[in-house]
Amino acid sequence: VVTVRQRNARDKGCLQFRFNSLLSDANQKETYKVCADDIVRSVTDGFNGTILAYGQTGAGKTYTMTGRGAAYENRGITPRAISEIFRSLREDRQSSSTVRVAYIEIYNESIYDLLLPSADPSGIAVVEGAKGSVQLRGVQHRLVANEDEALEALFEGETARAIAEHQMNKHSSRSHTVFTIHIESRPDPESHFFEAAPRGPRRQRANPENGKHRAGAPRGSPHQQVPGLPGTGRCGVVREEP
């Protein structure tokens, strides 16, 4: 529980906020363990997971999520999540998995594909499916075979990000970014654990694991917000019919 004493003379009370955990002088390894480890493990078990960094410009969101420019031991949540996911997939002898990654940036009310910087942002659309799922059309979902290829995509996208001068932090990003890891797994027929079903399709799991990073940026009047990213301005959502 965090207690904040009111500074307003007319309101002398205190505000209380409850959190699952509170990190003070924690290193990157401790931060990952507390904030992300359980979520990433759930993703490898077939569940969806989202890790969101939200806060004022200069608070350390980019460093926490990626560890930009830091030594290997100070890498952020996203590189550590990538390592854990591929470690888990290597140890899974019963399934064959395909991994794809996507990296987008929401900047000045447009969506950009950071893995395909030359793409026209007008060709990217946010689509809401009949069951409420949200997908991006026109974005590259890059097939990655291993941890190195996934990390290469992450850092390629980081390089492509739009960086703007800001009086609080001249290196701070004036944009929101979403890095998605999509895992599709099927039973491996070559595994001695595999049993052919008498009928019906094989089961498969498809899990998007998102690393979201939001930073403050001037906005115009909102049109419709991207679900899960409040305040992102005029990024329209197209609703698909069933």
C-alpha cells in the first residue's frame, strides 16, 4: 500500500493505492522476476499475456522494457522474455512451434511498422474481430527461428523508432510502441508422446505476448481509441462482421 499525503491545503487527507509489488532500487533481473516471469511462463503454457509500461516521460520505461544501450546483464524485460520463450520451446519435446514477431509504433496519430519502415502507414488498419480480438492488418509478422533472430527484429525496430527532442529527456521517444510475440504450437508427430486423434483437427495454440510501451505525446481530439492503449488519439478501429 502506497500512501500519498495531499498537498492541497483544503484537503488534508491522504490517498492510498494498492499494488501487487513495489520496486525501489531493483535491478533488471529482479524487475523481470517480479513483473514478467509469471506472465511469460503462462504464455508458453498457451495463455495470452500483456506487459505494459506506463508513466511520465523520463521515468525509465524504455530502459525497463528493452534496456537500450545497457550491458547484457542489464537487458530489459522484452529481451529476457524472448530468451525465456525460446528456452521453453527448446525443452518442449511434445510440440512443434512457430514464432512470429511484430513491432509497431503509434506516432503523431499514425501506426508505423518498425520492421518495415518503408511501408505506408495508411495501409495499416486496426481490426476488431467478431469475438472481440484485435489484430493489425498490413503489418509484417516476421517469422523468427530462434532467440537471435527475435532479438535482431527487436533491435531493428528500436533503431527505426522516431526519436524527438523533449525538454525533460532529449533522448525520450515521443511515441507508443507494441512488440508482439505470436506463438503457434502443434503436437509433434515425431515425438513418442504424440497420439493421433481418431478424428477432428489437431489442437493448436496461438498466443500473442505483447510488450507495450507508452510515452507522452501531444494529441488532437480523439476519434476512437485503440483497445488496450487509452489516449492514443485518432487510430481508427475497423470492426469485422461475424
